[in-house]
Amino acid sequence: MVTEIKLGLCNPPEPIYLFVNQGEVDGESFVWYKFNISQEKKIPVTQRALTGYLSELRLTTKEFKGKDNLKLDIVVSADELYVVRTGIETNFAKSFLLAASLVQDFSKPLIIVANAGDENTVFCNLYDAVTKSRIEREWNKNADWTTIIRDIQSLLGKTSSSIPEPPLTPPKLSVVPQAVPTQDLRVKNIRTLLDYPLDLVKEWLQFQDVDRPSLLDISQINELIKTMCLAWAAGKCDHSNHAESSYQNLVVDAVTDGADELAAITAWMQQLQTVKTGAG
């Protein structure tokens, strides 16, 4: 597809980030906002809906107040390239994933709507942009997030070539390449998800006579990740054998079958918490 390029002065071809959160700035309420880094200022976005083509779904680790946080990035191709960023455990992320799991053809535009809930929460409604009909799925806090994310990413991979690029952006700049995560980043993302102490990771690495995971072979890195996961499970599961066997099934085997590792670990954590709650 040939994209029309507007000549002359313009803004740099960078994604527009929309951060999901309910709040108020200078008397103006918002459910998502842009952020001016140089001024450290939130810029309310008054429109509650974004129409475009879902082009990518990815997990990203970002630091906030000295602590790493795992985010869900919803990448949307429209008049510009937008990235809707929200916490992976938020109601917005979960309500979006539930609705998006019903979409079978991502080559058609969608309308993403941010709706304010109680106690500063924000939910997501998803609409077919052509029919204006809402895509609804019953709320399920214990949904299989691993499968949902994997299926959406799989469908996006099949339809990405048919998604129109932003009309004002040159084709080569319209999609931000996703770098292949290094083993250091892999360990960091999982450690952040588990809230595992950094000092314990450093101590573990010292025993291996290295200062970073990328200097280890893959089997050692897998063992480190398993160690962190089972340490997290120690306080969440009464039977260590169940935690280890379910880790093998829900994480190791799932990743071997092509699942996203972070999503698989998240689902495993939720499963253990559900079992603990049920036992209680």
C-alpha cells in the first residue's frame, strides 16, 4: 500500500502514548492522559475513545518511583501511531483483553473506549468501528490470560500486513520494531513481575561467578527463573510439590508450545492464588 506523505514541517514520527488513569488536572477530569516529560506534567485527553487498527500487543517493564512495573502496551495504528499503556493487572487491561479475545479479524478498525469506574478505576469498552456495536464478554477475573494474549498476538501476526499505516507517516517509520529481549531483560521482567528482591538475584549470580544473566547458559537462566518463581509460591501454596508441578505444566510446557513467558507466569500465579483462596 502506498502511503501519502505530507511534506513540510511536522512532528517527529514517534508514537503518541496514552497513559490510563483516572484523575484531575486544573479542574479538568480525565481517564487517560499524555505526559510532557520535559515539564513533568500530565496533559488530560478529553476524548474518551480512540479509533484505529490494533497492530501489536506487548508487555513492557517501566520504572516508577524507583520500582519496576509491568505494563500492557496496546499499539494502535490510526492518524498517528498510538500506544495505550496500562498496568497488566488493571481493570482496563483485563476488560480490554476479554473483549479483544472475541475479535477474529484485526484487519478491521476498532474503537477503544476508556470509562471511569469506582475508586479511581478505569475500564475498557471495545466497539466495532464500522457497525458501532459493542464487543462484550462476561467479566472473569480468573480468565486464562496466557491463552488470551497468545491468541490475540497470533491473530495480529496473521493480519498485520493488511492494516493500513498512518497516512502522515512514511511506511518504514509507521511501525516501531520490537527488539528481541536479551536474557538480562528476560530475568529483569520476571523478577519485576514476582517482586523478587534484586539483592537475591545478585547473590545467586555471584555463586555462578558472573555479574549478569546473559553470561550464563540457557539452562542456568531457566533454573534462576524457576528459583524466583518457586520462592514466590512458597507463601502462596501449602504444597510445594503442587507449585512445582503446576509450574512445569503452566509455564515450562506452555512456553515450549509457544506461549508468552510473562503471560504464562502470570496465569500460573493466578492459579496458585485461586487454589489458596479456595482452600481457605
